[in-house]
Amino acid sequence: MIVLFAILATALADVHHMQLTRVGNYDGVKYLADVSIGTPAQNFKVVLSTVSANFYVNSAYGKNFFNSTASETYEKLDGKFVEKWPADVEGIVGKDTVRLGADGLVIPGTIFGQAAKFRSTLLNYDVDGVLGLGFPALADGGITPPVTRAIDLHLLDEPLFTVHMKATNGLVTFGAVDTAHCGQILAYEPLTSKTHWQFTITSVRSGKYHSTAKWAARSDTTNPFIEIPAPEAAAIADAHGAKFDNGRGHYVIDCQAEASMELMIGQRKYTIEAKNFVVSAPDGRCVLALKPLNTMTFGYVMSLGVPFHRQFCTVHDFGHERIGLADSL
């Protein structure tokens, strides 16, 4: 069942809030936010992505697309952009005023993508674009990540943002730690990449499965699941009696299973509890919120998707190149 999209943004000093609303079922869940571009403002629903630095919206066709000729502040730029993940799109770039949230963060002179070719179902009737929250080195075609632009213009109190997700909604706080929806910061972890929100996990335990290898873990707000290499996923699923359904591409599990996943990050243990690790499907069955990576990988890698972000608030700190973790209240 698609949850109706709503947005409410408020601002206090140089801290801004942007409401998130969930749409889609368990295996296609997305958290959407409102942004607007141009003068007068044209409104779009975009997916929040911590694995991309590109910001782009549909500009080609469909029920909602950016019309550059209707904006008094639009500037056409030379160049093109291409992105393969989380969507497979390409298009041209332009510059205009961007607003994050209905009455929130206003960022003039933002370079963004105008998507014209789509080879992905990500941009559909629910989604108009992607708001990349990664590091600028990830961006393509000269696109400016809006938060990076806001930091450069000194529009935020601090060069960071907090992500808080719940079952049906959430909140992004730009410029501060979200103390209203998140507990005290348990720890900050240094990043191990100059391009991704990536850090090290030194132990993974789930049921009888236990790994003490070093895992390269990435924050990924677009992923409905936790994704790890196929042999490790199979071992964890087996530890909980979950069976792989080839038709679905997921592990089916008893809905009453108390399956959880414990991660050692730094000096602390962080547990993804059963309420976020066992999810209901529309047909009444339940699936383990764990998937094998569908690409060839080397070593131990992990995509920390929605189940992790529902369990913990994540503070993405550009200034200190670190990520903070707190219990989600």
C-alpha cells in the first residue's frame, strides 16, 4: 500500500528539517522528501540517497518534470551527467535555486541534473528524482550536491546532517544532530573512504553465525535490505531457518522468528532487532531483511540499508569525515 506523501519543513537559525514519507512495499520501500527548483518553484518528490552525490530530477516526460523555460532563475550549462546507481539515468545539467523542504533550506546557484534517459524503474509515478547526499567526488557532470553547496555558502550551523527513519516516515536534519528523535550519540566512527559514507565493522553475529573479519560497511538509505556477499547471506539465513525463494529473490522466514544481527563497530555492539530484521510481505509471509549482493565483490562488504537506519539514527559529518550512531527514539 502506497503511503500518501506529505512534507513539512521548519527552520530554526541555520538548522533545517525535512520530513520523509515512506512509499512502496517491503522490497521496494523508498523514503521520499519534497524539494523544489526554480522561480517560481517547481515541486518534486525525490529519493534520499547516501550512496550518490548526484541531485537530479525528471526533465523529459511524465506527470511531473522540470520545465527550465518556466524558471526565471534557471541557467543552462554545458555538459552531461550519467549515473548507474541508485538509478540508471543520464541527462544534461543546469543551475538554479533549490529548496529542501516546503519552507526549508534555500540554496541558490545549485548545479543539478535534468534526467532525460531512463533505464531504471526508480523514477516512476512515485519518484521524480534523487537527492544525493554523498561526497562531491562522487558527483558527475559538475553536479553540486545541495548539502555541499549549502555548507560552502555557510547556510548551516554545522557541516553535517542527521537521518532518522521510522516504519512509515522520518526526518532529515541539516546542520545539527537531531536530539528530538535520536538518543545520545553512542560513538563516532572515522570514514574509510573519501567518496562514500563507509566505515569498518569488525564482527558480525546472527544466530549461530559469527564472523570476525573486517567488513567495509556503507550507509545506504536507498536500499530496503542489508546486503552482504552471497555465501555470508546464505549462512545467516540458514542460522535462522530462512529459505531462499528464487521467485522473489528473498529469504522467507517464520514471522515469529526472533532473528537479529549484531554488529561490532568500534568498541560498541549495535543490534538490528527482529522488528527491523524480519519484515512482512503483502501475501502474509515474512522475509529476512537480508539479501545477497548481486554483483561480484571481493572481501567482506555490507550495504547498511533501511533496517539499519530504522534501528539507529545516523549523523553524517562532512567536516570531520565521520559517521555518528545513536539509538532511534
